[in-house]
Amino acid sequence: MKKLLLMMLALTLAACQENSPQRSTANLMELPAPELGESWTTKNEDQAENILNHTRDMVNERAATSGVMNRDAHPKAHGCVRATFTIDNKNLPAAQRVGVFGDDQKTFDAWVRYSNGDPDGAKKPDAEKDVRGMAVKLMNVAEAASGSQDFLMITAKEFFSKDGDDYLALFKGLTGGSVRLALYALTHPLSAKRLLGARVKIANPVTANYFSSVPYKLGNRSMRFKAEPCVAPTDKVPASPSARYLQEGLVKTLAAGSACYNFFVQPNLDPEHNPVEDPRVIWDEKKSPYIKVATLTIPQQGGITSVEQTNFCENLSMDPWHSHAQTRPLGQINRMRSLIYKEISRMRHDGNRTTVLEPVNHTPCVGPTAALCETPKK
Ligand code: HEM
């Protein structure tokens, strides 16, 4: 009987913790008022705190075995490379020439980080199916509070979670054993389909297509964005790929020459069928066409796997909320990210005894940002 009571008490405490998660920061309170079809309640704030607490636990658990405190998602980097981003806004309607897209022909210096998404994938071979990432950081964007404009993209056009409820259900499915996962897939068929579709094999990080997956603001509309190689790729996944063939491909391609992407925005011209609060939905490209707004150029370069540049890549913080207000992230999933990215970045930098800093040029290892190139320590 005593054992049963103790068990009931433990279950009640666990449930209370689930319903009233510990508040960690006030930055959810600072989010802009919902607009363009967004919906955000105190329940979503609790969900964000819940996801953050689970994420912290997982980051701590993995660090206990690996030593270094890696990112929770996208821990395996193929490399960080120098780039430029030149605006070409002539085809954008005037009301959407906002943020970094406001100045035609302006060129920003940028960094690009390529990654595999699997939280447990730091040591997994590249040949396994995974969500692949390309995060672009434009530097010296005076109007963005962080000083940078970050575009985080993955190889999936649509995201796999609708909202906070859906993301938490997936999380419980993934961490609750095969029966719970099967139950999740049965009760969330569209999300499960998107998740399966998001995991892909790619031939080379610089020849894949990357998408924002979730919506952002573009002046008076919502939008999605994407980066597409300027020349249609012809390369294939190697027949016997090494565990790091994506890094090898990146290094080899950029040693031989430059790479280039056309960067497009997709202003949402059909908000009724393209809801901001369900990023699993496909936006019809005939009704809401993509418009080219920039060219991302990655010049020929070496040094990608040097110790300093590898440290820099680990110490970098990409965050969708590093943005001009007029191109800010939209929707519940993105609002949750505003809490989680900042906190997890701070936590891993504390854990690795490194410093959260934004790079301001292509030589970050000298001068005031030199700490960005220090080796993460136990
Ligand atoms: C609620 C949903 C999401 C959560 C909880 C989440 C969580 C995270 C976390 C904790 C990091 C590491 C941050 C750091 O330590 O600096 C990260 C990185 C990343 N996430 Fe997400 N994420 C979510 C949704 C998305 C979506 C919708 C995308 C679509 C583009 C995305 C793409 C990425 C990429 C590309 C990175 C790697 C950035 C880099 O290279 O540093 N995530 N995510």
C-alpha cells in the first residue's frame, strides 16, 4: 500500500512538473504581438519551457559521454565557409523590399554552416538518411538587434510538426519506445509522413536544395525562403561513402572552385490555404511563386577543417531570431525557437567554457572575436 501511495505521489509530481514547467527566462514575454495569422497563448509558453527543459536534459546526457557540449540539433558540422550574399530585389513588390532585401545590389559578408540534423548524429556516418542543414549568417546588419541576419534552412520544404502540441507528442514518441512511436505515427499521420520525407541522403552539401521549412514575415506578408544551386547538380552519393564524405565533398569542391546559390523568397499570396500555424502544409507555387532576391556566393577556399575554423564552427550561434524585425520568424514553432536556441547556445558555451559572440568579418580568429576560435573545454 505504502509503495502504491509513493508511486502515485511520484506520478502526481511528474504531472505537475509537466503542467507547470520551471520558468527559465523572460524572453518569451518580449516576443512581438501575434500577426499575419499567428496564434500564441500561455499554454504555448509552457510548452516552450517544457521543450527547453527536455532539450537541456538531453544536451547534458550527451555531454556526459562525449565530453564536449554539442548543439542539441544539427551537432555534426561538415564545415563553416566564407560567403557573400548580394541582394537583387528588382522583382520584389515594393511592400516586401524590407530588412536586408531593402537595398538592391548590397553585398553582405556571410558565414555558412553545413550540418546533419540528427541530435544523436555527431558520430553517425553521413550515409545514413538525415535532415541536412545549411545556416547562413549575414554579418553587420545594423538594423538586426544581434547585428546578424541568420537564415536557417533544411533539406525539407515543409516542417514535420504543426505546433507545440504536435512537437511535444513527437518528442514523447521518439523517447518513449517503439510502441509509443508507432502510436504517434498512427495518430499524427501527416506529421509522420513529413518527418520520414525530411530524412534524405545528399551527394554533397554544396549541391543540395535548402528550405526555410517554416514561415517568416516579409513586410506585409508571410513568406518561406529557399536556396537553390545556381547550376543544376549532377553529382551522386558515392558508391562506398566514407563516414565523413559530406565534409570531404565540401572541402574538395571549394578547393577546386567556387559555389553559388540563388536565394528565393515565396511571399504568401494565399493565406487562407497557407496557414502560418501549420508549416506541414505545402504552399502552391503557382499561386504563391518564388521570387529570386539574392545570390549567395561561396568563393574558392581552403582551411575548412583547420583546428581554428572547426572550433569557430562549433562556437558559432545560428538563431532564426537573429533577424531584422520585418523578416522575423512567424508561428508557434518559431516562437518556441526564440527561447530554446538562445538558452541552448548559452548553456553549451558555458559548458564548454567558451563565449557567445557574433562574428563581424571573415577573419574571426583575430581581434575582438578571437574567443570564437578557442577550443571547447570540458
Ligand atoms: C520547435 C522546433 C525546433 C527546436 C526545438 C529546435 C532546436 C534546435 C536547437 C536547440 C539547435 C541548436 C542551437 C544552438 O545550440 O546554437 C538547433 C539548430 C538548428 N536548427 Fe532547429 N529546432 C527546431 C526547429 C527547426 C526548424 C523548423 C528548422 C528549419 C530550418 C531548424 C533548423 C535548424 C538548423 C539548420 C540548425 C543548425 C544551426 C547551425 O548550423 O548552427 N530547426 N535547433
